[in-house]
Amino acid sequence: MTQRFLSVTEIAARLGITTNGVLNLRLPEPDALIGRTRGWKPETIDAWNAQRPGHGGRPRKSVDK
């Protein structure tokens, strides 16, 4: 059975941000590598995104002024 992995472009669409925005994030380790191409399972990205500050996981860091 063929497995489906998300590309950086597909992650951007899933998160509702630009591809350049994704490249500025610290993504989790890829689930697959084919040459230099990285791929992530949808559930890996969903779990990672839920744990990002301000995205339903941890609260954002407060900035004291």
C-alpha cells in the first residue's frame, strides 16, 4: 500500500500560511526522506501544530513591558 506524505507546499496550505512561512518554522523531523525531499504524515503535522504556542497547545510566551 502506498503511503501519502505532505510536502512543504501542502503543509503551508494545511496551516493556511505561505510556503516561505513554513520554511521559517521549526518543523518536526520528517517521516520520510527521498533524496533531499522531505515528507511528513498528516498526523505528524497536526500533532506538531497543536503543540505550537498560540495554536491550541501551549500558551504564547508573555512579553513583559
